[in-house]
Amino acid sequence: GAVVSQHPSRVICKSGTSVKIECRSLDFQATTMFWYRQFPKQSLMLMATSNEGSKATYEQGVEKDKFLINHASLTLSTLTVTSAHPEDSSFYICSARDIDSATDTQYFGPGTRLTVL
Amino acid sequence: KQEVTQIPAALSVPEGENLVLNCSFTDSAIYNLQWFRQDPGKGLTSLLLIQSSQREQTSGRLNASLDKSSGRSTLYIAASQPGDSATYLCAPQDDKIIFGKGTRLHILP
């Protein structure tokens, strides 16, 4: 089946630093990737939709200047948390839509746990 | 805007029982609906995917139904086991996937 990887799986950083998270579709092409965030004991929340070659679309309440998304190829999207603060500590999950899938299925990465000290 | 509601929010049942998790969504113009499982601190595991044209899907002890017109889906788990303990998420998909808050399931040995 289709596989989506995320790197790193876990990151701890100091407040004020920037952290980049990669999302890759390993065996399929994805014109669209999605980034989700999950705070402890809460549901997944869509942050933004990432389209290859164009600007990401952010959900209401998500700061685009803080969460920079780049989708430079059909297999890679990156999320950069700029000037991270403790309140950004969360579980970040990406998903990728398989453009060749007859079922328009999204496949999810394993997630990245970010801890900001 | 799609809104997804899952009931109950939490459920504890003895091992061996059959159980039903409910999901309702406000916008019926969906491509498909997925049920996911999430273990604490882990990513998502897709359990079942129901296309908008389908009524149900089965995988092992799991059966998911979809009534698109009424905006409802159910996940049926037969003969529950302690290993089934997890959070179950319902996720209808139009242009995006929107998640419900999930049902935290605890199967008592």
C-alpha cells in the first residue's frame, strides 16, 4: 500500500528556534498534502492544505507566517515552525492525496512529536 | 463547513461485547468516509474506507456503514478484545478530511 513518511519522528528544541518537518510520499505522487496538529487529548485539526507548486491554504486561526509550508515537488512537503514556543508543542501529522488513486484516498504519515522547551 | 460529531466520547465495556460507535456529519457531499484508529502518542491507522457510493465495508471483526444522505456512519466492533482499546476517529472527506473528536474505547479484560 501507499506509504507516507515523516521526518523527524520526534524533536525537542529550545524556545525561539525553528523546526522543519518533512512529509514524503514514498511510492506515489501527491499534488496535495495536508498538515494536521493534535494537542494532547484533542482531535486532529487541519492546519493547512499544501498544493505542489503553489501557496498553501491555511485554515482559520493558523498563522501562515509562523507555520511555513513548502510543497516543492510531488513527493515532498515541508512544515517549518518558526520561532517555536512551548505552546507549539504538539503532534503534527501530514497526509498525502494519491493523484492516481481511483478512490481519491489520503494516506497519513506516522506523525512528528514536537516538544518546545 | 463540515462538522463531525462522534458519540459516545468515551466507552468502557467488558471484553467480548459487541459495540457500536456513531458518527454524524453535517455536509453529505463527501467522496468517502474513513474510520481510523489512534493509539496513544501514535499516528493514525486506517481501519475502513467507505466510498460515497457504498453502504458498508467489512474487515475482520469490524464493519462500517454509511448513510450519506442522513450524514451518519457507524463502526461496529464484534467480540471486542483488550487490544481494541484505542481512540477511534471518523473522518468524512470532501476536498479535505475533517476529523471528529473521536471515541475513546477501553475494553476491560
